[in-house]
Amino acid sequence: MSRIEKIAFISSFWSLLKIKDQIVQFADSDLDVLISQIINKIKSSKADSNALLHVFHMPVFLN
């Protein structure tokens, strides 16, 4: 997944995160951690089925 794709993915779930900094300035490894956190939060929260569909049908290939 390219850097731009990672940022777009994280941005689409911005409400799940509490980040004050600009994610554009984050290192790739930090973006990977954020993506993992988003996926784990969505897996543990069965409340939003649309979010689950979005995550599980979007190809996420972390470098």
C-alpha cells in the first residue's frame, strides 16, 4: 500500500483516532501502526457493519 493510500485509509476512519498532529508528517511505520489500530478497533466493535465491510473488502497490504 502506498503512502498516499495509507493516509487516505486512515483519514476515512479519522473519527476512531485521537491524533492532534498532521498524519502527512508521520513516518511510514507510524502509519502502519495507525492502520493496525483502526483494524483492531473495528474488529472488536461489531456496532458498525459498514466499517467492517469497508475494511474487509479493501485490500490492505502493509509494507
